[in-house]
Amino acid sequence: MKAKKEDKPLREGYTTGSCATAATKAALLSLITGEVQKEATIKLPMGRIVTFSMEQCEVKENMGFAEIIKDAGDDPDATHGARIQSTVTWKDTPGIELDGGVGVGRVTKPGLPVPVGEAAINPVPRKMLYRVAEEVLKEHGSNRGIKIIISVPDGEEMAKKTLNGRLGILGGISILGTRGIVVPFSTAAYKASIVQAISVAKTSGCDHLVITTGGRSEKYGMKEYPDLPEEAFVEMGDFVGFTLKQCKRQGIKHVSMVGMMGKFSKVAQGVMMVHSKSAPVDFNFLADIAERVGGDEELLESIRNANTASQVGDFMVERNLPHFFDSLCENCCRSGLREVGGGMKIETSLYTFKGAFLGKAVYDER
């Protein structure tokens, strides 16, 4: 029997947002200085300083252009190898204008973090792009206005491998990223890290763990449970069922789940692996909950035709039906207890993408 090879550490990559920002810095610098830029150094949202090499860079009298080939590291990313381009031109009016060009999708349905009609450049990459442009202009003493166009020549084809079409993002990919890096998605490695994190928490004396779907929900969980030590917070990613089972296996009797509408809508309906491709949100299920808390037929129809679970949450806030969120959290708790066969206390807290508290439920079967 062959000895099993040790897994090599998976190589991180960079988001489309980071690539677009670095390309924009090179394009703008070339426009201002008249010199072609071979590389550009930017600060990622997570605080890391990274230098990107340009695949192409051109400069004309009124235009700077740069291209970066996206490296997603060892992540099986649909946009790995994408040509992320930025074209920067002078404007007659002051200010910075940002838009998407060829291969960058356009938002056609509500419920996403970008308004309908705008290019699918998410909030964090937008902030990065504006900030780097402002910094470069200031450093070179320029108060002229510029227009930035982000393009991805093969983006429309790449988008067919994503959920963009179903979400109403048409014509290309989205420019994404909240931390600036792509953390490789390896099921075995990720599960191993969850087991290890629970073990560390247990060893540190934690008897109450907070499990979250990512860094953003972890931040909200830390605000909700400020007295818990850092070890008590475990990022479970999409592996809800696996994480709950590991908690029970390692003797953790009290678990709080913290997350947002998209993934917890799936947990509420009993889906314990909540990756975007594992199961769609069941809008009929959400409409049934809304009906139980007093939603009228017009609202129920809106929910059944919604674009995202987040949009459903917006509907419920607008109609002032907070019991919807408590009911959803109750369903999450019941799903969790069913998954582990009881014997635990499970809490579920639900937040918006921006951190507004929506609802909570607690079930104790210890």
C-alpha cells in the first residue's frame, strides 16, 4: 500500500477586484506620466501589500490602458486566467467615473449589492478602485476628472459557468472580492481546518462556540457575543452540517450559528451544505413562512418571484414583519438539531449584509 502524500499548502490567488484595481493604477500612472508601467503595487482590503505584473500596458495622449491575467491560485475558479483590463481617459469635468466595459456584467434585477442598471462591480472593489485613483491623482498633483472602464474580453463566456445569469447579471462576470485574495476551496483541507479549530476551542476551555459562514458574519458574531474568547469563533464556510456534527463529536453542547439570508435560508429548509451550487434557495418555502407571519398574497407573489434571499429579507423589513426572521431562525435551529440527533443547545442569529440584526431563535435540547 502506497504511503499517502502529504497535502501541499494550497496557493492563494487574487480576486477580480484586486486585479482591476492594480490594472487601473498602472493605466492611470501611464496616462499621467506618459510612461508604460510594467507593474503596480496596491494595498488589499485585508491589509496586504501586493505587486502585480502587467500583461500589457499602453499609453496615448488621452488614454492609459493596462491588462492583468488573473491568477486564482489553486482555487477552481471560473475566472482563473481572465484578462482583466482597465482603460483610463481624461474627462472635461472633475470627478472619477467608473463603469464596466466588454465582459463585465450589468445588473438587471434588484436584490444585489449593486443597483439595477450599473456594472456588476461589487462595493469593495468599487471602493478600492476609487481610492487608488484618488491616491494617484493626489500624489501627482492632478485635479482633472477621469473615466475608468473595466473590461474582461472573455467575460461573457466565463459568466456561463457562474450563477450570474440566474441572478440577472447579464453580459459578463462580476468584479468581486471582499478581502482581495482568493482562498483555495479544498473540501478536505477546509474540513480539516474546521475540526482543528473546534479542537483548539475545546482545548482552550470553550464550551460555547459561534460558527459563522465567513469573515463578515464572524465580525457580527463577535459583536453579539463580546465576552467569548477569539478561539470560540469558527468559520464553517458552507459546511454547516459537518461543523455541527464535529461540535457534538467533540463534546460542545452550546453552538450559536451566525449568518445572512442567502445561506441560512437554505439551512432553514434542511440543506446542510450551503455552497451556491449545492442547492438553490427555495422561494416557495420562504413564501410559506411569510404567509404564517401575516404576509398578504401580493407579498407572497413577490417572494416567489424574488431574485435573491436577501431581496426577500428586504421585502420583510419594508413590510415590518420581523417575526419572519425569527421563524426562519427557528427553522435553522430545528434543522441543526435534526442533523446532529439532538442533545445540544443551538442558537441562530440572522444579519443583513451590512450588519443589521434581523432575528434570532434558541432551541435547547441538552
